[in-house]
Amino acid sequence: MTVWAYRLGRVLLSAALLASALAAQAAAQAARREVAVTFDDLPAPQGDLEDMRRITSRLLESVKRNGVPAVGFVNEGKLYRRGETDARTELLRAWLDAGLELGNHTFSHLNLQRAPLEEYKDDVLRGETVTRMLLRERGLRLRYFRHPFLFTGTTPEYKKGLAEFLAARGYAVAPVTIDNADYIFADVYLRAKKRGDAETAKRVADAYVPYMESAFEHFERLSSETFGREIKHVLLLHANEINADRFDELAAMMKRRGYTFVTLEEALKDPAYLEPDALYKNGISWLHRWRMAKGLPVKWEPEVPKFLGELYKAGRSGN
Ligand SMILES: [Zn+2]
């Protein structure tokens, strides 16, 4: 080997070493990602008792298989159907049997924008009864609250009054950083399945995880831009049909992006959750609220695919 070739070889070798060092660094950064997974609208936002049973068993199998310490947020109003209350309550027990935790999501999934604070407080209290009993059976305490629609207040007074009420009642609020529209996918997906339209169901399901990955990318970037680092995220999902069928793939996507699944308690230890969150009338990610409070520009997350938005609208209007 000539000296020249030797030197070139050295240069190439060090370039390769540098590239692999950078790749290792990127992987290490990625490997530090953490997310707490939460599911809203338990026992399930969709369908009849049979649908709820199918959704619950499939979803919990997948959540267990992937080692995800999830929290499920309950609307106890969904338990009271004539002759089905026990069966529906059993679906909540299944979450606890799976080693997961339950929180309060109000009794009736109340819309805060249409309810005075006193009415809202009543709905919070009414939503505790069964969940508290089920947790107590296992020596657990009801400690988390998730606002329906992520609506936290219409005025500064309402927001403050509700926050104080929840804290006095012993609740920690469960914020959301990775917000998304899984419910739109779930709605179109279940409708397609029920009418035997396998082609549409598959098209919707195949678009689901790529869409969710685009939401993750967005909020990871927003986290870095806002805090100079990636915070411990809280993901909002619903206990619905598409998650029951596709949670394995969703979990694989998260793992591929370097996430480990942590408890909500662990995620909330991130100091980001102590930041002031701006008052905003609609339900949005806490990353947007924190940015607003800091006077930073809002950068909205990607929308659902156009075909899906159109199918959703058509389905909602009964067409
Ligand atoms: Zn909800």
C-alpha cells in the first residue's frame, strides 16, 4: 500500500468512525425518549356492550403484551345501561386485572363550555363513585383527572376555580402533550367494519400509524424548540376499535422512535409540567399552552388525511 492510499484509508476510516459515533449519539438521544400512554372514555366511547367487550379484551391484551403501564380515564355515565351495569363495570375491573390504573374523566363527559363551574364539579364527584370503589378493592387511590375534550376553563376564574377544586379533592390533572385525532380514525373505521366495507376499514387502519407518527414527530420537534430538550410525553388515546386492532403497530412505532413506556406518575415528574399553561378555550396539547404562556408562536400539529376527514364528515351527517 502506498503512503497516499494509507492516508486516504485513514481519512475514510475516521469519517466512518465519526459517522458511526454520530449515529450512536443520535440513537442514545432517541433512546432517552419516554412516554406515558393514557386511554380516555372508558369503558369505551363506541358501540354496544359486545363492541365494548371486544375492544377491551383486544386492547388490554396488546397493552400487556407491549408492557405499557397505561392509565384509563372513566366516564361512569357509560356504565348505566339497563341490565348491563354489572357487565360494563366488569370491563373496568379488567383494566385493573391487567395491572393498569383508572382515573376520572367526569361522569357524563361534560362539555365545560356549556356547564357552569358548580355543575362541572358535581359531574366530577358523580364520576368518582364506582372507580373509587374498584380502586379501593385493590388498595389503590383515585388520583388522576383528565378534562373531557381537554377543556380546562372558559375564563381565568373558571380555570382557577376548577384547578383548585381538583387539587383540594386530591386529583393530579393528567395533561396531554401528544394530542391527535385517533377518534376520527376510530369512528370511520368502526362504521366501515360494521357495514362490511373491508376495503375502507383497511385504508383507514393503514393510514393510522403513519399519521400518529407524524404527530409524534411534530410534538418531539416542538418540545425541543420550546424546552431545548425532549420532555417526557403524555400520549392521549381512546379505548376504541382502531386502537384495539392497531395498538401493537402503534407501540412498535414508538419503540422504533426510541421510546420507553413509563407511568403517568413518572412522566409528570418532568419539570415541564410545572410550567404555566395559557388559558385557551379549546382542547389542545399542553405544548401549545406552554408556548402561548411563553409568548412563542403556535405551531399546530398535522391534520388527518383528507380522505379520512371527508369520510368522517359524511358519517357524522348520516350519509
Ligand atoms: Zn374524552
